[in-house]
Amino acid sequence: MHHQSLYRAVLACFAPLAVAGTVHAAPLDDLRAEIAAQKARLEKLEELLTATAATSSAATKKAEEATKKADEASKTAQAAAAAEPAKSKGLSMPDGLTIYGIIDAGVEYGNYGQGSRARIQSGLGSASRLGFKGARDFGDDLTAYFQLEAGVSVDNGQNTGHSSNVSNPGQGNASSASVNSTGVAIFSRNTFLGLNSKTFGDLRFGRDYAPIYSITSISDPFTIGGATAFRLWSSAAASRFDNAVFYATPRLAGFQGNIAYSAGMENNSRADVGVTGGAPGNSNTGPEGEGKGVSASLTYANGPLFVGAGYLDYAKMGTVTAPATENAHRKAWNLAATYDLKFAKLYGQFLHGEDTQEGAAVYKSLDRNIWWVGAAVPFMERHTVRAVYGHLDDRLSTDRDSDHYGVGYEFALDKQTDVYAYYAKVTNKNGGQNSLCAGGTCQGYDKDSGLPPNFSPTSLMLGGRYRF
């Protein structure tokens, strides 16, 4: 473009001379030669400008590409550093291993018949815990996994005991005939090893929730914590199985079945009559079948609806003395349901439980129905209000019925942390001494720790909870 404009300008300057009739022939030839020379110079200048422009464009493009690559590399490095700060410091978790838990603590102000008093408590909203999970995928639809979960008491640093179908190892009683068992449960909550297949189901061995309990925690608006009515429920059922094998079927059209079998105390004895646990420090004597039993459940979950039915049958722990010819035997069944309306979630539970003992002076020592209804209402993103009403119907002639009232408020600081306030009360009549849980580890005082007959215990719980 530039050389064409220059060429036209030169022609404009010399054109009059070319056409002037007075110009001699020799000067005209010289002029024409000069014009040709200028034209040649302009063409060379054009070629030079074109080459220079091409070289400059290529260099600029290469520089832009190099800058873009450098920016992308910098962003990738920054993202990796932000996503994996532990690795950047040389600290990393092995593949498949997870550390998790709940740290929960607060203040309880309660009255259990010996005057109102305040206590610093752990696990008022949820039982505090520290757990380890591991999973290894072998492909071909098979995964091996394990879990070790310890109960932690934040207020004094001790581990917490959680009962099961055998003598409570958290209290120092050996729970099986294993010669290397100390009798004190470090991982007192759940401890198991398993194999999972989406095609064939899930199989695990160890200590875990009995299926009848698993559908109970789902159908409790407090998830067995805070102002829960669980203490009434646990008086007629069982929450965990020791020395057990558990199987869960694959989910099919929303349905799933679970079954668990416990070998019980695994005593080296053929006797049906004796003292539970045998002589102090010796778990190899005592009733042969103590703790042995089965639990099962069938559930259906689809969208907002969950329904489940559970069953329990096991030989209870307890002293077996003549004329009794067997352990006390507990049977229970329950129905559970929840429905999520989005603006509120509804909960319901019904349980029937009874204890019998062949040969005992009193064949049926427990016969009761327990039910509750509840709701959880979230609002304004961070707030949740919970409530439950439960009733224990004593079907024996003693007629020691109880009512349970529980309300609660939670404020979420973020997705992992919240603060809460719960209030619970249990009423008793006809000499009844039923108590309340006061949190996820059922810390309410009961009849064995100073609760008078007919007294209505109350508890106000204020605390915070951090999940990780």
C-alpha cells in the first residue's frame, strides 16, 4: 500500500515533463530511466516491508503463546497448592484412608431428683467421636474396607462406653473369650472389616449397629442426640451387636434388606445357668448362650419417603439363677418412617419389646410399647427447629407409663459447625423411674444413680458441635 502511494506521487511530479512538447528527446529518455529506477527501488522496498511485517507478526504470536502457557502453568500450580496444602508441606494421607469425627461439648442444667445442677458435658448434641475409615478398590465391583470408631469424652479426655448385646466392654468387662482381650473398649462405637459389591451386597464382621437400631436413628428428629426420646426406646431393644456378622443386600427399586447374627459372649461353657461373665476377670464361664441372637430390617427409600421395619431376638445379659433355666430373652420389632416436605421433615417410630425367661418366678419381666412423632423445620438457610413427643406404654400390671417432650434449636455457623439449645423432660407415674438421654451418650441419671420414683427429670443443654 505504501509503495503504491509513493509511486503515484512520483508519477504526478514527473508527468508534466513527460508530455511537455518543448522538452527535448534526450532529457525525456533520462527522465523515463529515472522513473523506472525509482519504480524498482519501490518494489524492493515493498518486499522488505512485507518480510519485516511477517517476521514481526510471527514473533509477536510466539510471545503471546509463551505468555499464555506461562499463565496457565502458574494457575495450575496455584490451584494444586490450594487444593492439597498437606502435600505441599510433605504431609499426606495414604490413598483410601480417612480420619473423621465429631467434637461436641457444652453445658447441661438439669434436675434428676436431687436438686438442679450444672454440668460440663461432652456429646450433648451428638456423641463425640474419633474415627478411621479405609477402603481399597480391587475393580470388578469389589471393595474392601474397615472402620475403627472411638467414643471420646471431651470434658475429661476419657473414652466413652456404648452398650451392646453383651456385657458392656466400655465398663471393663471382657466381651468374649479371647485371651488377649483387656475388657476395655478403645473403639467402643463401631469396629469392623468388610467387603462390598454392588452386585452381591455388603458383608462385614465385628461390632456395628443392629439393623433394628439403624432404622431408629434415621427416624429420630434428633438422630439419637440432644432431646431424643431414645432412652425410652433402648429400654426395650438393643443398639449394637458384638462378635457379629452383618449382611446388606444391594438396593433394588428402593428396597434393601439387612441381617446380623451375633455369637454372643462366646463363653467356653455348656452351662445354661450361671453368673454373667463368670468369676471376676474370667469371661470363660457363665451362661453359654449369653448375647447370642439375630436382628434384621427391611427398608424402602424413594425420593422424600423412607419406611422401614426391624426385628430383634437375643439372649440378654444378666444373672441367671435357679429356678430359671435360661437367660432372659428379649424380642422386639419396630416400624419407622420419615417424609421430607422440603420446608419440614416428619418423623415417626413404633417399637414393641418384651423380656421373658423360662423357669423364672416371673416369666415376663417386660412388656411395653414405645412410640414417638417429631419434626425438623429448617428456615433462613442456617436455622433449624426440632421437636419430638414420645410415649412409653407399660403393658404389665405395674402400668408405669412415661411421656417424653423434647425441643431444640440449631444455628449453623457453616456446613461443619453449629451451636444449639435443647430441652427435654420425661414424666413418670405409678412408681416409674424412666429417664432421659441428655445428649448423644444418654448422660441422664437413671434409677441406679439417684432418680426417685415418680420424678420427672428435666434437662436444658447448650453447646456446640464441630464435624470433620
